[in-house]
Amino acid sequence: MRFDHFTNLKILLMLSCFVHVGTSLDTISSSKFLKDPETLRSNDGLFKLGFFTPTDSTFSYLGIWYDMAKPQVVWVANRDHPLQNSSSGILKIYEDGNLVVINEQNQILWSTNVSNIAASNSTTAQLQNSGNLVLQENTSGSMIWQSFQHPCDTLLQQMKLTVNKTNGEKMELSSWRSPQDPSIGEFFASLNRLSVPEVFIWRGEQPYWRSGPWNGQIFLGIPDMNTVYLHGFILGGQDEGEDSYYITYTYPNKSDVLIYVLSPKGILHEVYWDYEMSNWLESWSSQNSMCDVYGMCGAFGSCDPSSSPICSCLRGFEPMNEEEWNKQNWTSGCVRKEPLQCERVTNGTESGKSDGFLKIQNTKVPDFTQRLPFVDDDCRTKCLENCSCIAYAYDSYINCMWWTSNLIDMQRFSNGGTDLYIRVSYSELDEKKKNTTVIVTITVIVGTILIVACAYILWKRTTTIQEKTNQEIQKRNQINSLSKAKLKEVSQYKFEKLAIATNNFHLSNKLGEGGFGPVYKGTLEDGQEIAVKRLSRASGQGLEEFMNEVIVISKLQHLNLVRLLGCCTDGDEKILIYEYMPNRSLDAYMFDPVGKVLGWEKRFKILEGIARGLLYLHRDSRLRIIHRDLKLSNILLDEELNPKISDFGMARIFGRSEDAANTNRVVGT
Ligand SMILES: *[C@@H]1O[C@H](CO)[C@@H](O)[C@H](O)[C@H]1NC(C)=O
Ligand SMILES: *[C@@H]1O[C@H](CO)[C@@H](O)[C@H](O)[C@H]1NC(C)=O
Ligand SMILES: *[C@@H]1O[C@H](CO)[C@@H](O)[C@H](O)[C@H]1NC(C)=O
Ligand SMILES: *[C@@H]1O[C@H](CO)[C@@H](O)[C@H](O)[C@H]1NC(C)=O
Ligand SMILES: *[C@@H]1O[C@H](CO)[C@@H](O)[C@H](O)[C@H]1NC(C)=O
Ligand SMILES: *[C@@H]1O[C@H](CO)[C@@H](O)[C@H](O)[C@H]1NC(C)=O
Ligand SMILES: *[C@@H]1O[C@H](CO)[C@@H](O)[C@H](O)[C@H]1NC(C)=O
Ligand SMILES: *[C@@H]1O[C@H](CO)[C@@H](O)[C@H](O)[C@H]1NC(C)=O
Ligand SMILES: *[C@@H]1O[C@H](CO)[C@@H](O)[C@H](O)[C@H]1NC(C)=O
């Protein structure tokens, strides 16, 4: 993440406009209207609603802004119908129950435009603490209209950018035309490619930027987005029952201010309010180089911002139009040098050696991803069998990703990204032809040595492998019987109680997402705060990890290990209940642009605590535990910033006397 100065995208408001007149409340009703220069103020004082005039403009608009020393407009009502010549506007509830903006001549410039409001003489509008302007029926309290469903250029916390599954209707962010002009500009941002959702920025009808597919935690095309805890992004609606897809985020500390703004130039900026510097700073933006422009290098071209020229054809491909390509016009892209065997067979020309895959590392995967249910190696074999599959990649959450059309919008990252496998003909794979003699000699020598070595190892192994598997099975059985017994020892919680405590596992209670399932904050009837980890039904390995965690953690007691309060196994539900850690995890301190800086003394105390916890696990406890997934997000901090190691899903129990063991699964960080 970069920490640049955030040069104000927008205007600074003319503060002098905002003279308080009377008390500013957060509600408008049929008997109380708002007249420029009055303002409404959200209950917690973070947001204001009122009329503003951009600098260098004579028009004024009704908007909502963050009420900081440098106000930041987050929503505008009458974007396309401004008030002219400093005519002062009025915001009021109209006869038909709608909220309207009228000018001095009583013309309606903007309306919430909801038809057939039943209780039209008793609607009220309220500016909520989230920054949402809500029109509701006074008596029933039911919501008729809300500004969160009519976004402008800013995505606020808790706002959902949705796509209706039935009619495909999309909610979009739309940029301002210019920093002085809030009317609808050239750029839009929305959720697209819904089988594996991505965020897109569009310039009119043309894609301008894409985030890469969502893998449950991050967007694959944004390598800096490495800690879910910080951004709290959720991509919802992928279950059957829900009627729309949506993306939303909540920042862990509610009083932190962090927003996403689509600038008039089509760049999505993540900006936050720095209380100490009293300014808006940028912590991320969607465009760091030309490579972030969609399809910069055309089909089968890959973009690397650190090389010159930035575009190159994938291996096995050459520029479609050499002349243009050399003039750095990359739009026409690249074409395959050698036809695939697949194609030759279908054309009936010849068969030959079958195609293979070239691996390209650290890649932003191309657009038009297809999602297939194959796991692991099946992804590769199935792709090889099907001639329309020209590339694949694998992600443990999405499973198999395939591409069948031109590969477009690839980028090479210096770290992060995905391994992409592209299909090429056999001859492209075989690069060794040239130095045949040398290679043959080397191969023969190396081969002989290898064969001898292999034979030896095989002989050694077969004698021990039987013992090993027997041991493994024994251990597994042990764990199974142990786990049944253990579950009885751990105190059990009723599912209903947990549902009530977490407000029915409400999104706003969600603290984060572990590999194993989401974690929620809850408050029990007696006021005790708890953290609730709910095994997601989709996660296949989860059950094993759940049992593992119960066993491991119920055996252990140490100041620097998180405490398990109990669990819940009710039908399909598998839930763990822990003590709640108000200061969350260490990564929030290390990577959080908004976070507080820890002093050296505190850091030392934290390090010492972690070391004590580990020492206990490794040496001083009754079981010997290897955690195997120790990372910042698994170090939780209590109210005094004492570190507590958590998440024992991957941990492994060793016998007291064992000091080495083999494992058949690669785990952890
Ligand atoms: C605003 O002012 C301009 C010039 O001062 C004038 O031409 C225009 O008619 C005015 N518009 C309105 C709505 O009064
Ligand atoms: C209000 O809705 C009607 C039809 O639903 C539409 O024709 C009209 O343009 C809308 N007005 C505004 C100001 O959006
Ligand atoms: C709303 O209008 C109806 C009929 O016009 C009237 O009977 C009722 O008293 C009104 N309610 C309020 C709160 O003004
Ligand atoms: C709406 O409700 C509030 C309090 O519930 C009340 O003070 C206000 O008069 C009501 N307004 C209308 C128009 O009924
Ligand atoms: C989605 O569209 C359908 C059909 O137009 C509509 O009935 C439904 O209410 C919409 N859902 C949402 C959440 O807007
Ligand atoms: C949240 O942020 C505010 C303002 O930066 C700070 O005062 C408060 O202590 C923070 N709360 C937590 C739990 O970190
Ligand atoms: C790049 O090439 C395309 C056709 O391949 C052409 O339409 C376009 O005008 C060229 N762009 C420039 C800047 O020369
Ligand atoms: C195979 O046939 C199609 C159409 O018949 C042709 O476009 C393509 O170039 C052929 N491919 C090869 C490798 O001959
Ligand atoms: C090959 O893959 C495409 C796209 O995924 C699919 O439509 C087609 O049915 C597959 N063909 C075979 C023979 O599996």
C-alpha cells in the first residue's frame, strides 16, 4: 500500500456557507423542512446533509458530506439539476410523500420519485449515522427509499453495491464529470462476471479496469489486498435463497473513516481520514501503472510495469501485427505461433504429440473466467481433454478456473497473483532440441545416478511405509475417539443462544473470515462478550480442523493462548466460542494505515508474550503442539494488548517423546 498525499479529488467546500441556524437535527418531516444554509447532522456528528457549492462553480447542490476539517462529499442528490445563480434551495417532504429539492421558484429539481406511497402525509427523512439518507413511513417505520441504493461516486461502509439476480439490474458508482461538476461523468463501477464476481470500472460501454475474480478473501488481481481483517470485504448473495449479489465492506473500528471514491478520471481511490494530520490520505488506488488499464496488451499479451516495453506476448505467441506492436500500439495483441495439436486433429490434418501447459507465475488472471467444479489435478486433465480450454488456473476457494476465449488483461506482478497455465503445442514445450548431444550425455549420466538412488530409496521406503500408514491410521482413530470424548468435556452452548448473541449472525457482527469460516462478535444474555467462529458448510476440511481445535485448545491453559469457552454442535452447525479480544489481531496494527502505532515497549511486550505462548506449546504443555499457521492475523490482542495465539485448526499434536514426524498435507502460511 502506498501512503501518498491524497490530493483532494474534489472541491473543498466553502465552509462559510454553513452557518448553523437553530439546532441541526437529523430528521425532516412534513412540518419541518430544510432551507439553505441550514444543515441536517447525523446523530454522531460524522455526516451532514445540506446545500453546497463546489469551488469555481456557481451552481449549488444538495449533498451529504463527511463533516471533517476538510469536508468530503459522498453523495449528491440533484447532480444533473443544480440550483443556479446561488438561488437558495429547499429540501422538504412533498404532498405525495416524496422528499424533494425545490428552488426559489418552487420548481422541483429532484425527487425521490417513489410512486404510490400509501401513507403520503406521514413520511419522514432521516440522516443516519452510516451516512444513509432514509425516507420512511412514520407510523410503520418501513423504508421507502434510501440514498445507499442510489449511490454517486463513493462507496461507504455498509453500503451494498448489488446486482439483482432476477432482472440483472446493477447498482453502480458513477464518477463526477470533473472535480467542479458532480453531474454524471464518464466512468462507472459495478459488480460483474457473476459466476466468479469481479469489480469492474467501465468507461461508457468499455471496460477500463477489473479487480480479478473474488476468491472468498481477496480479489485475485489486487495483490496488495492481503489482509481480509482490515478491509472487511464481503461478497454476498452466492447462496440460493438470496435475490441479489452484492459487495460491501465494514472497517473493524467503526470510528475509522475509510471510503472508496471513483474519480472523474476513472480511478478508484481508497482514502481515509487521518485524524492527526487532519487530512484525507490515499492508501490504495486502482491505477498504479499503465498495466492497470484493461486490455493494455491485447489478446495473449502480458503486461509488466517493471519491464520496457511493458507489453510482451506470452511464450509461444507472436505479435499479430509486428509493425504496430513495435510502435507500441499493442491493441491488436498476439497470435499463436504453432497451432495446437487439438486444432490439427479436428481439422483432420494430422495427429502428433499432445499439447501441454506452460506455467506463468504471479499473474493477474485474464478476463472471462469460467468456474468449474473440478478439484486439483482434475482441473488440468479435464482442460487438456477439452480442446476449447486454452488455459487454466487453480484456487482452493474458486476451484478450477478455465479460459476458452482470447486471454485478455493479464499482468505480471512482482509478488502475489496466481499461477496460470496456458495450453501450447508440444513443440513449444520442447526447448531442448538444440543442444541435443550435450543434453543426451548429461541425461544419461544423471539418469543412471538417479535410477540407482531411486532404487535404493524405494527399497528403504517399502520397508517403512507399511509401518507408517499403520501408525497414521492408529493416530487417526485415537483422535476420533478422543474428539468424541473431548466434545463432552467442553461446555456446550445452544445454537439459539448464539444466534441471539450474534444478532442472528448478522453481517454487522462479523469480525473477519478465517480459513475455516466467519467469526462473529456476540454478547451473551449476561453481558459477556464472545467471539463466535462458525464452521462454514462449504469448507470440506473444516470438520477435521474443528475437532482438532477443540482437542488442542481444551487441553491447554496459558495466558498467551486464546481461551475456548465452549462449542456448539447442533445438527449441521459446528461452532466454537472464544473469549472476545477487543483489540483484534496484530495485523491490524502492522498493516493498517489508520491504525495506531505501537511503542517499542509495547512491541517488546507483545513479542515476549508470543514467545512465551510458543514455549508453552512446544515445551511446557502436557501435549506437544506445533501450531503450523502462526501469522499476524492469528495473534489476538486483549484490552491490555497482551498477545494471545489463536486458530489451532492446523495445529498438530506430537507425542511427548516424538521429535519428528511426517505430514501428508501442506498447510498454513
Ligand atoms: C443566471 O445568471 C445568468 C447571468 O448572470 C443569467 O443569464 C441567467 O438567466 C440566470 N439564470 C437564472 C435561472 O436566473
Ligand atoms: C420519476 O419517475 C418517472 C417514471 O417512473 C420518470 O418518468 C421520471 O423521469 C422520474 N423523475 C425523476 C426526477 O427522476
Ligand atoms: C393523513 O391523511 C388522511 C386523509 O387524507 C387523514 O385522515 C389523516 O389524518 C392524515 N394523517 C396525518 C398524520 O396527517
Ligand atoms: C412522526 O413521528 C414522530 C415521533 O414518532 C412525531 O413526533 C411526528 O409528529 C410524526 N410526524 C408525522 C407527520 O406524523
Ligand atoms: C429484483 O428484480 C425483481 C424483478 O424485477 C423484483 O421483483 C425484485 O424485487 C428485485 N429485487 C431487489 C432486491 O431489488
Ligand atoms: C477506534 O478509533 C478511534 C479513533 O481513531 C480510537 O479512539 C479508538 O480507540 C479505536 N477503537 C479501537 C477498539 O481500536
Ligand atoms: C492501433 O492499432 C489499431 C488497429 O490495430 C488502430 O485502429 C489504432 O488506431 C492504432 N492506434 C494508434 C494510436 O495508432
Ligand atoms: C482448421 O480449420 C479452420 C476452419 O476450417 C481454420 O480456420 C483453421 O485455421 C484450421 N487450423 C489449422 C491449424 O489448420
Ligand atoms: C469443453 O468445455 C466447454 C466450455 O467449458 C464446454 O461447453 C464443453 O461442453 C466441453 N466439451 C467437452 C467435450 O467436455
